[in-house]
Amino acid sequence: MALHRTPIFNFHRGNLIMGCERNPLLLLGLLCMVLAILQTLPTILLAVLLWVGGLPLLRIMGRADPHMSSVYKAYRKHPDYYPAHARKNYSQRD
């Protein structure tokens, strides 16, 4: 009798567009469109370079963790240092 394998499905996949996270991709696209709308040769070249250079980086980021930008936003809200402290009056107990 052969052993049967149960397939394991990932029911909580990240929302990826073009292999990237949605929000950073839309932000990069918006930035490139604004630069391209200015219609000078340097800004158009900069927009193309940003798109060509930023898209592979966003794909690598999306492949590593589909929720990386939201995790980073939550991480930035926490303070860097939590000082140790106690109650001011030690004689009072709960």
C-alpha cells in the first residue's frame, strides 16, 4: 500500500501584481508617470531608468515576502528603545 500525500495549499497568498506588492508598485508607477508627464528628455530617461531598475527590485522583495511593506510600516511605529521602569512608590502593592 502506497503512502498518500496530502497537498498543502497556501490559502493566504499575498496580493501581487507583476510579481510585486501592490502599493510599492503603484507608487513607483505614479512616480514614473509624473516624471514622464514633465516631458523633458532627462525626466523621461529618469522615469525609464527608475521603472527598469525598480521593477526587478520590487519583484525580489515580493518574492521574499509578499507583505514586506506592511510589516515594515508596523515595525516603524514601535519605538527603538523601551526604558525599564517600575512604580514610583514600592510600598504600594496591588
